Amino acid sequence: MWDLTGKKVKGIYLGVEVTGIVEATYVNYGTAVTHHVILDNDYLNGNVARLKGEVVFIDSNDVEVLC
């Protein structure tokens, strides 16, 4: 199943593991799939900061469904 909309997931965003709820799933150029994930927690990797509740884009190869 490629559409994870509404599912809780963990994934890798800019090299750091994050968790959240998938807001939307999109098919990009051909067969590439991207999930738009609403973050459960704040994110900081030294250069980039995202607050809890912000949406990040994660490739389907970097996502695992939690429940």
C-alpha cells in the first residue's frame, strides 16, 4: 500500500529520524512517492529547525508505518 494518509509513521528527514502523521501522499515524476508528514516533535539538525506541527516531505523509501 503506497497511500499512507492518516497513518502514524517514522521516517528519515535530512538524516534525522522523525515521527508524525501523514497529511497527504503524492506520486511524483513517474513512480516516486512522497509523504507530507506533520511532525510530532520539534526538529533540529544544527542548520535546519522545524517546529512540532510543521509539515515535512519524506520519500517513501525512508518511511515506516508505526500504526
